[in-house]
Amino acid sequence: MKARFAIGVDLGATTVKTGVVSAAGKILYQNRLPTNGHSGPPAVIKQIEVSVRDALAHAFGKKPSGIGIGSPGVVDESGVVKSPPNIDGWDIVPLARKLGNTFPRFRIKVENDANAAAIAESRFGAGKKYPNFLFVIWGTGVGGGIILNGKIYRGPTGGAGEIGHISIDHNGPECNCGNRGCVEAYIGQRYLSQRTAEKLKSRPESKILELINRDASRIEPMYIAEAARLGDQLAREMLVEAGTFLGVAIAAVMNVMDLRVSIIGGGISASGGFVIDAIEESVRSRVLKPLRPGIKVFQARLGNDAGILGAAGLVL
Amino acid sequence: MKARFAIGVDLGATTVKTGVVSAAGKILYQNRLPTNGHSGPPAVIKQIEVSVRDALAHAFGKKPSGIGIGSPGVVDESGVVKSPPNIDGWDIVPLARKLGNTFPRFRIKVENDANAAAIAESRFGAGKKYPNFLFVIWGTGVGGGIILNGKIYRGPTGGAGEIGHISIDHNGPECNCGNRGCVEAYIGQRYLSQRTAEKLKSRPESKILELINRDASRIEPMYIAEAARLGDQLAREMLVEAGTFLGVAIAAVMNVMDLRVSIIGGGISASGGFVIDAIEESVRSRVLKPLRPGIKVFQARLGNDAGILGAAGLVL
């Protein structure tokens, strides 16, 4: 008989979240532990092991179909994780093999976290009906994952999906990555906040200023989104402009890969339906004509659960 | 025994070229006929049939492994061709089926022409050693094809590879396609010529002016390339800038699809090695760091033969 559940581990910068997930995509049990990224790879792996053991203890005495892990960094097909940000001293770690030594009875798969979230939306969320789509995570940075024929497209070395570093202006502002005009350099958390702070100088009436106690250093997209909800004009302008910029990059991917659907997750994407509408309008006005009738942009459905669900989806 | 050759048809805007191609990628025989695109689909199909019959008559009395056709327009998996430019009244034509009625003894495959050229470079040309690359055709327009694991990536409906309509400036000049700042709107034949004509007003010393008899309406990339060969400074500047722009779009595709190699074909790509160098430098400076060491940009090797060779490659 097929196992009806799996263990999913969402390895984040600050927290390891592990869940027992049913084949229908329900989280039946979950725990949280600090990642301890400052203590280096062995400490982090220890935390994963502790959280997996705890989850197994809550797996109803049955054997799950496997253990899936969503990890930051580039992940190759054999489960080797390269250079995840925010974990000190983690250069190249064969995470799947190491966990396999600890849990020899289980099938273990490791995938990049954005790819895992894309898989979650594909299996359990907004992408269920769409075999082909571009998933975007819009938060601190801008990342993504590409689903083709219901499967993740990893690229030759597992690095695919980096939509945030598409340049939308060859002569635009410098990005951390070395390129110019990357869409992330307009709409990633820090950049969007900076651009808004700049605008606020000439918009003293904006509700954003009240929300941040007139302290520009406190600007964050969550305040911009909250101000937008309260009807603030500048906040809406900034988010609509950001959505329009994101649409430019999404349109490029759709033209090149012949895609029509995009699903937008991550913190900033939850600012309101008007942002999703702005993205969709931007995409539709910019893709090649044959693609236009099919263009659809949705908000992701699984929110913070996408990590655990996608990780479990790797082995379900 | 495996057939050692195939028939390849390169259906162009003005000419149908058909060849007998060996498994090693040699054109053993070839013919040329006018496309007669102004006379509509039945006339065009007639020309294909005549040229294939002639090629079969030169196939050494043996049966080829099949008939491949590279066609403009969007081509679906069953060989239906949609809206090729320059053929009057061709909306949706099931080309593979129609040719199958005429040549029932043969396996018949139809593919988009840019995809066919990408396949040719993959099997017989500059891409032989590279299982994954982005092929670009840079001429009248800017198109392309994507080779993944040695096979063409067609996308869900066969429309993939439209690298020319990646915007490199969200606020740039309008493109025919409706988008703004498409790389084609900077470096496609007409646009590159216009931009050069504009610059020539303040550069009366340029050798381009001699080559076109000081008649700006005659500017074409071939004259810009010729002037560059003669050492003209403006001509080199224009082509290096164009290559740099193309690199911005290629870098976007490489970041998203995790690719490292690009092969550049089409008329303008033959302007000189310095253009290929400019593209490569632009790509390398703009892709994400993990990709940089592997970045390679090559000139295509098969030139005008790519169409026939790629078409034959579909059935070899």
C-alpha cells in the first residue's frame, strides 16, 4: 500500500520547520526549531535531525513515504547544497547523503526552497490546474521556480528560476549581483523601501509616515501594504509600479519559454489583489500576441506552508 | 539497416531549399525553388512537393529515413503551422498531414525554422559538444531556439525561444510586438540601421557613408559590418553596442534557465569576431556569479545550410 504521508522540512534562514504532510497536502503535525545558522553546517544538520525525529514520532506509528527538504542555495540532483545564504561556513554540503546516514530507512530528497514552494503550489495550491507556470517569490529578494509538465525545471545544474536578476533596464541601478537594472533592484524589500523613502520626502500626507512614526529608517513593504489597505495613494502607486516592473520580467520569461500562467508568492505579493492585477496587466500588455489570451497571474495560495508542503511533495 | 540520409526542406520567405543530407550532416545534393508565398498555401505546398520529389530522385535510389521541414511561424507537435509571415492567407495549415498524403511512405516532421537551425547547430555545428545552449538568430529580427539535453525545448505550444522580445528597457522604444524596449527594437536589421543613420549625421568621416554612396536610406547591417572590417570607428561602436545589448537579453535567459552557452547565427552575427566577443563580455558581466566561469558565446558554424541540415536532423 502506498504511504499516505511524508515528512517535509522547510530549512529557513532563522527557523527549521518540519511537518507531517498527507498525500492531499494537509499538514497533520508540525514543529519549529531555530536554524542556528551562525554555528555552521553540523549544528544546522543536527537541528534538522532533531526536528525530523520529532516529526517521525508524530507520524502515527506508520512509515512515511520519505523525507523531503527545501533548502536555500543551489541544490544539485544528488542533494548537494551549495552556498546557502545565512548559514556560516556552508560551502558545499552533501545534505541528502548526510541525512541518509541518520535516517537510512527513508527515501530522502533535497530541493531548492523556491523550487519546493513552486512544487507545493503545483501539487496543492494555485497551480493545481496548470501543468506549466512560472512561480515567483517576491519578498526580501525576487526568486522563482518553473513548472513544466507538472514537474520542476531545475536546469542543467539546479540553478534555474532566477527571475529576480532579469534586467528591465540595461542602464538601470546596480544590483548586488553585479548586473544593472535587475527587477530585484527595483522591487526587492530593501530597494522598494528605499524608493518609497525617497518619494515620501515630497509626499508628507502619506499614511505610510504615520505607520512608521515618521522614521524613514523603519520603512518596510508591510507598512506600504498596510497604508495601501488604508487607501493611501502613494502606497498604492509604489506597489502598482512595482507590480508593473515585475510584469516586465515575467513577460520576458513567458516569451522565451512559451508560458502563460504565473503564480506570485512571498510576503509582498500579499499586499492586495490590486498588485496581482497590476502584474497581470503589465504581463498581458507586453507578451507576444499569441500568448495574450491565455495570460493568467494568480496569488499563491499556500503562504508560509508552501515550504513544508513542497518539501513533502518531493517524496509523496 | 538504418537509413544513412534524410530529406531536409528549408521553407523560407522567398526560397524553398531542399537537400539530401547524410547522417554526418553533409548536404549531398540540394535544389532551390521560389516559395511563391504571394500565391497562398496550396501554391507553397506545391513548391515543397516539387522540390522534395526532385531531391528524392537524387537520393541514390535508396529510401531516406524521412522528410523534415523547417518553417516560419509557430509549429505545433503534430506539424500544424500557424501564421508564418510572408505567406499570404496562411492562417492554420496542417503541413505535416498534407505532405503525408503526398508522400505516404515517409516519416514527416515539421519544426519552426529557428528551432530547426538550433537543432542543426546542436547536431552538426558549433553546439555539438554542448547539450544545453541558447541559439540566437540575429538578422532581420532576433529569434532563437533553446537546446536542453540535446533536444529542442518547444514550450507547451511550440512558441518558445522568442529572445528578441525580451525588454532590456521597460521604458524603451516601442517594438512592433507592442512591448517596449525589446532587444529586437535596438538591434534588429531595421532598428540598427535607423540608429546608425541617426549617428551618421554627426560622424561625416565614417566609411559607412562611402559604402552607401551617402544615401542614408541604403543603410543595412552588411554595410556597417563591411565598414567595421575596414576599421571604421563608428561601425565598430554600433556593432559592439548592439552585441552588448544582445548580451543583456541572453544573460536574462541564462539566469532563468541555468544555461551557460550561447551560439549566435544569422546575418549580423557574421560581422566579425569582435561582435561575438562583445556579446560574451556583456553576458559574463551580467549573469549570476555561479554561471560566470562557464559562460561561452560562439558564432554559429553552419550559416545558410543550417535550415536544410536542421530540417533533415528532425528525421535523422
